[in-house]
Amino acid sequence: MIVQRARFVNDGHGVVLVISRKCLMLTEIVWNRLSKIASLSFEASSSIPNGWNGSGIGIVVVESPNNQTLLFRERGQWSSPDGRQLTFSNVYRWSRDTNNSRIRLEHLRFGPDQPVYLFELAGVDAQKMISVEPHVCSEDLYSAQLVVMDSQLNLDWTVTGPKKNETIKYAYA
């Protein structure tokens, strides 16, 4: 499979990401893989004292209310380096836009009518999608990349700000 690289271009109003229509193939591959996810694991690390460090493992129940939307209902156990364990649960909404070969992620912590926008992913090569622009939350910037692996999808987050310098590496299988 050949997917042309995306490129950043200054259009006179700012820098935008230009994507070849061939990235549509990657979007479809990722969408198909997302629909089959059943488990997750993650590692969180921070260079800030008392930052978010630990690991988690859990299950994912995927629902498809329509052809353009997937809901991830995640639940599992998070463990800190000192052995504390917490139960976690999240609901995420993945949406695809086949017109521009992007996939959007929203957190439904306030319910489906008040989603928290996280990012849109766009393909940059045959296996990788990156966030089109960082998500701004107060003084923090959230960015992500998703890489298609043989048996899983790796979603890596970076969170930077005056009081944060964290990476969270998810593996969805």
C-alpha cells in the first residue's frame, strides 16, 4: 500500500496540514481496526515531581451507533509505581470524516451532548496518523499520534505546559 505523505503549508492565514486523498486508505484501515478493539493497556510517565506516573490495563466495549461513529466504553485498573490501584472508566467517541480523511476523538465525560474535543488525526504516512493541531486545555497542550502495528494500535499522547510534561502510551488490541 502506498500512501503519500502529508505536508504542512502556510496558506497565508496560518499553517495547515495538506493530505493526499491516498491517506483515505489509512483512515479506513484505522477505522476497521478501531471497530475490533477489545482491550487496552497504557503507561504514563511524567518528568514533573508528583506527575502522573503508572500503568493501566482494561477492557474496551465498542459500540457503533452509525457508520461514522464508534463509542469506546473503557474500564480497568490503574496502578501507581508505589502499588496503589484505582479503578478507571471512560467513554470516548471516535468519528470519521471521509471527506478529508480524518478521525476525531472526543471524551464523553459530561455525556454525549457535551463532548470534550480532544483532537483530529490525519495520516502522514502508511502507518501513522498525527493530531492536526494540539488541543489546548487551560495552559496545557495535548497532542497525539496513532501508529498501526501488526496486532495493535498504539496511541501516544504528549501533554506539555507550565506544570505538566507527560507522555501516555496506549496500546489498543
